[in-house]
Amino acid sequence: MGTQTSKQPFYIILLLILAGEAVFILPFVLARVFRPTFLDVFNLNNLELGTCFSIYGIVAFISYLFGGSLADKFKPKILIATALFLTAAGGIVLATFPSYTALKILYGYWGFTTIFLFWAAMIKATRVWGGIKSQGRAFGFLDGGRGLVAAGFGSLGVLIFSIFITTEIAEAAFSERKEAFRYVILISSSIIGGIGLLVLLFLKNNTSEETAVTRKSWLETLSNFNIVIRIPTVWLLMIIILCAYVGYKITDVFSLYAKEVMLYNEIESAKVGTFLLYIRPVVGIAIGFLADITKTSLMMILGFITMLVGALIFASGVIEPSMSVFFLMSILITATGVYAFRTLYFAAMQEGLIPLAVTGTAVGLISLIGYTPDIFMGPAMGYLLDNSPGEPGHQHVFMMLSGFAVIGLSASVFFYKISKKKIEKIQ
């Protein structure tokens, strides 16, 4: 398979972790942690915010395909640093609280900066760092670390927001909350730009594979599509990622659930969003080590079973406003299933026998289908939540997740069987 085996410095994965989450803070993490506040200060309903995410998803859909080939042609550090600088610049626009039309354009712009320039380059650099035997660990560190970075940004955001709210949150004027949120956006943007500078200065992946790849002509690079589309595990990974990513998109509503069903205030709801982010690093790193010891495909099967159990608890409507501990436990179950996949998505490429030389193209093609929830989940959740206000809308959202968990579970079982046969043939 030609995967590199030379030991890579640990600071490389640390840079990839910082970059890998920082680039998504502005488009997604702020809206996830501060969803009620975000809707309020931008004067949006759930469907309108979902439409912004959908426009991001449409641009991302095209970007996955062509960005994959770009990652097989250019060095990751140039693509990653450029993406961070351009994404941070979008934060300056967001801090002006633009109109709904301008906000939609901004989300489309972020779809280009975070996916076309960034996504496949980050996955490829991580796969190179992991070598042959440590793919689970590499992607576990990446996503677990990204979760920790997101949690750090979330906590910092909540801290900044609360510092600039000088009165009780329930009594704070709209203008005061808006100004506090502006500081959250601007400070986040500054940090993202700073991480871009670190990447430009220190990220190095001097492997023979990368050197060979950058010498390829565009025609040779594009011919990778012919190789990738003939690998059965590529098609199964598309379905697995699509179903798992539906779960990840649904974590966006937990802070809203806290406000509308559990009757928490805005700061308490934001803390629920941040609690979610702290689950992610623990699950990511633990699953990464388990995947290296066992099989990535077995961990995917277990992940979908866990996700299904959590989704059914929320869909049943058994959680009452007085049951805070049960609410947090149910979040923990659902999030464990969801966040397990953030590690497993691309760690499975090694088990699926996808060659390193075509990693960028494979990531682009898998992501093209796998991340389509970026297009349809925002409007779908917005429609369900706005048309059945309160708990019924949330139940409908989790019923939808249950269906996708069953489909994903089936695809994971097929992946396990196919990869097992392939490995047995080689041995």
C-alpha cells in the first residue's frame, strides 16, 4: 500500500488538531454552543439557520470532489494555512451581524475555504502521520484533540459572553447580548488566524510519498478517480459516513433542547453545548486506541448500536424537565455513538485497503456523498422543529436519527465482512 512508516514528530499531529477544529469554529461551533443566542442576534428562525448550513453544504459538496485532487497535488501546509486565514477573514464579516442574504453568502464562502482548500489536505496529512499500524490512534488523536479544541473555544466563548453581560442574563438588554457575542466572534477569528500562522511556520510532512505526489501531472492526479471508484469499501464508507454524520448534525440541537424542553436559560443551554464538546475528546482517543487493538469496522458497528439507543431515548419523549441527570446521561450515550465515528471515518481507509497515493481523491469522493447531511439536515431539522414547536419537534428529529442509525449499522456489517475477506486473501 506504500504507507509511510517513518516516525513523525508529535507536534505535527498537535498542529493538525488545532487547525482541524479552528477552521470550523465560526461556521459551526459558535452556532452549536450558542444556538438560542445565535438565532436571536441574527434574527433567524431554525429553518433560516438550517438554510445557511445547507448553502455551506452545497458549496462543500462540489468542493469535496475537486479539493481531493488538490490534496494529491499540493503540500498540506500551504492549503491548510490558506484555509485558516481566509476562514478567519469571514469572521470579521460575521461580527458586523450582516443581513440574512449576506449571511447565506458567507456560509457559501466558508464551504469553499473549509472544504476545497482544507479538508482532504488535513485527512491526508493525518494518515501519513499515522503510518501503517496507528491509523486508529492518529485519527483518535485528531478528532479527540479537535473535540478538546472545540470545547476550549466553547468554554472561552461562554466566558467572554458572560464577562460582557453585566446584568442577570434574563434581564440583559438585546444590545448588550449582541455586543457580547460580537467579542466572542472577533476573539475566535483572531485565534484562528494565529493558528494559520503556526501551521505555515511549523507544519512539515517530508515523506517520499508526498514528494512523489506533488510531481504528478494534473492528468495523472485525476486518473486516481478510476482507481478509487473500483474499491467496494469506498462506496460503503460513503453510506457509513452519511448516516453517522446525520448524528453529528443532530448534536446541534442539544443546546436548543435544553432551553425548550428542559427550560434552561441561555448560559445554561450554552454550557450543555460545551459539555458535549468535552465528551468528544475522551470518546475519540479511547475509540482510536480500541480500533487499533481490535478492528475499526467492529467499532463502527458498536458506534451505530450506541447511537441508536440514545436516539430512541430522546424519540420516546420520556425525559422530563425535572430529570436533568437523566437528560445529561442520554446526551452522553448519544454523543458517545456519534463521536466514535469522528475517529473511525477515515481510520477505516487502512482496513478497507485504500492506497495512500490516492488518499486525497478517495477522501474527496467518500466525502461527496458522506457529508451531504450538510445540505439537507439543516433545513430538515429546522422544518421539524419549527412545525412542531417544543418537545414533539425534537422527538421527530431523533426518530429520523434512529432510521439513519439502522442503515449505517447494516453498511458497517457489510464493510466488516468485505474487508475481512480481502485481508484473508492477501494473507
